[in-house]
Amino acid sequence: MGKRIIMLDMVLYVVFPIVLWHALRGPVGEYGAMLICTVPGAVYTVYRFWSIRKVQWFGTFLIVNLAVGTLLNVLAGSALQMLWNDVWYSIVLAVCFLATVAVKRPLMLYFSLDFVEMQGAPRSVMKKRFF
């Protein structure tokens, strides 16, 4: 089951958007192609979030990140502005991650805790070990 999920993740997050980009870049333009390429990943993320039916730090971050990124892309108006918005948004995310490190509660620690729990380890035991 785990290998099927990894393959499905790779197809829907990497392969399918690249194929869509190359197929739609001519007919709808670069801006439209960039927007359309985000749809399969966003829909699949919401589906996976719903199928697990468990709130996790990583899942919440992923959905909020997709929503904000899509909103910024829609509001951009052009492909060049969309790319600049992505640069500035990445800087903001980096500052947020560094701030969590500065307050000694790294967000990546919580993401790692979610990943370890998905592999079957008990969350309470691993949380004590991580902290």
C-alpha cells in the first residue's frame, strides 16, 4: 500500500503537472498553464487530507500553503509577477521557519513527528524522544 501511495504522489505532484505544463503552454499561455498545473496537486492533497481524517501539522501546513500559493498566483495577473510572488512568498516562509527555530520549537520537528507517526511509531513516545 505504501509503495502505491508514493507512486501516486509522484505522478500527481510531479509527472502530471509537467505533462500539463508542456501540453497547455501553447494553447492557454504560460500564466494559464501555471495555474492549471497546480489544480491536480491541490485536489489530491485535499483528498489525502480527507482520507486520513486526522489533523496533522504537516497536512495543515500543506493545505494552507497550497491555498495561499494559489491565491497569490491567481492575483498575480502575469507569469512574471507570479514568479516574483513565489520568490517573496518563499522568503516569508523561510523567515517563519527560522523564527520557529529561534523559539526552540522547529516546525520541521513537528513535520518529522507526523512522518514517523505515519510509519507506525506511537506519537507520544516519539514526541518525548524528539524533544
